[in-house]
Amino acid sequence: MPFRLHRRVDAARVPGGGGASPRAVLLIITVTLAVSVPLSFAGVPSPVLFGSLVGGMAYALGGSAELTVPRWLTTLGQGLLGVVIGTSVSYPALRSMGGDTPAILAVTLGTVAISLGAGRVLAMRRDVSQVTGAFAMIAGGASGVVAVARDLGADDRVVTVAQYLRVFVVVVTMPLVASLVFRPALGAGTLAVTSARLGPSLLYVAASLGLGLLAARVLPFPTSTLLAPLAVASVIVGAGWLGPVDVPVPLQWFAYAVIGVQVGLRFTRASLRSIARMLPAIFAIIMGMIVASAAMGAVLAVVTPVDGLTAYLATTPGGLFAVLATAADSGSDVTYVTAVQVVRLLVVLVCTPLLAKVLARRG
């Protein structure tokens, strides 16, 4: 990666010119692979983002000069991530909402309210701003929120740690709750499998990324480099112009790696100690979010014809793909769960710029 290299003087980061040494880049890549591969086999969500975060931190905490990811590379990573998220938007699921639209919107707003309340609790700490607290705890599109957090005035280091700790806790607790509380008949459902071909998929990525980033330049607004490619990608997928398509895995890895390294390189020993002190509070708040979301799911199951397990999975605050896999394996209504989760993801990503402005003004 064409990182930029700056000298460190008296522990301060001073801008300058020059290119990164091959040794520095090799260290980051080696640590990224060493962490990502085991996490991938362990089934951890977004293993490359985790690995590249640690790779960036490994250099930042021990390097003698500062590395920064060029802005154009960050834009490319955000755009690719937008295409990845846009690919997951299921138009059949959204069309199937029908008469359930009021309940789904109510659940979406309820989850956002729970997230903002959790963020406000975290922001009671003197070392966490309201913007950082909100983005650290908001449920939906963890990778997208991490990608744009710094652009919107949040501390992306705190946001990254909190977002993926929440995803990890959700992924670990969800199968246990599903099996112990609801006792479903395993293997009763299926997930749709696409037969995406490489040629159309590459054309799809190029068109979504090119048109999306062009639109982001013409209509500049915060998070446009993520949302514009997302919108173009979802339109192409929904229209079916290229048939079954997907983002090739290496390109997904590249997007996650750029974002992870960018955040990791900004860590210092002081910031790492500060975030470590926050972890008990963050974990407690996350558990409160999970309980509140489950309670909202119970209410949803009472006031609508949806069964309890489907309602619980639909309101789970994070871990989209793990949630869908659990829904399929337990025989739940995968379409309903997909609709609720995707609507929340879109609402969160679209509203983040406005939320950042409101919270920054209050702050």
C-alpha cells in the first residue's frame, strides 16, 4: 500500500513527505495476515478488518515515523465498502414488508433510540465526546460506521473497538439465546445462494464504484464516498441487469484492510491505555443494549403475527450475516429478518451525517 511516511519528533506527529519503507509495509502485511487467518477460521466477523487494525497498531506503537494512508486510498476503500453493503440490500425482502412496514419502522426507530441512549451513557465519561459515544454504540452497519467515523468528527479508534466488541458479543450470545430460549428445529431453513460469475461481478464493482465516486464528487456531502457507491450498487443488484453478482472476496479484503490500517495507524500507547480503561463500561453498556433489544423483540412478537425467534433475530443489534445464518438454520422467517436488519442498516448510514451535526452542535 502506498502509505505516506512522516518523522516523529518528541512523540508528536509532524507532517512531511516521502514514501513508506518496504520494511514498514511488510510488518503491517505480516501482522495483518497472522491475525486475519486464525480469526477467519474461527468465524469472527470481518477478520481482515480486525487483522489490519492490529497490523496498523503494531507499526504505530513501535515505529519511529508516522505512516498515513493517502486520502485517495481511503476514498477507494470507503467506496468499495459501500458496494459490499449495497450488494446485501435485498429488494425482494424490502418488497415483502407490505403491511408490516409500520412495525418494522417502529422497531428500527426503537433500536436507534436504544443505541443513542447507550451512546449518551458512554459519553458521560469525560474522555468520550457525544459524537464518539453515539457512533461507538449505534447498531447497524458497523463497518460503514467505522469507515466514516473520523470524517464526521468521532474518534474512530474508540468507535472501532466498541462497534466490533458489540458485534462479537452479539455473535457469541445469539446462538445460545436462540437454542436455549426458543429451542428451534435446526436446519429447517435455507439462505439464498447466488451463482455469481467473475466477469459480471467485476463489471458490477467497476460500474458501482466508478459511478458512485463520480456522484460523490458532483454532490459532495459527508459519507458520500460510502453512500453513493452503495446506492448505485443496490440499484444494479435490484434491477438484475448483470444477473447474479457479488464483490470478489479479495476486493472485500482490500476494502476492510484499508479501513483497518487507517484506524490502527492512529493508535498511541496513551490512547490504547485509555480505551482499555473504557472496556468494562463499554461491555456493560453493550449487554444492556442486547437486553433492551430482546425486550423490544418480545413486544414485536406480541403485537404482530411474527414468532418469538424471528422477532428476536430481527431486533438483534448487529452481526447481520451471522443473524441471517442463524435465522436460516433455525427455520425462522429469513425474509422478515433481512428486511428489518437491512432497513436499520440503511437508516443508520443515511442519518449519520445529520446525527453528527446535531451532536456536535450540542457538544
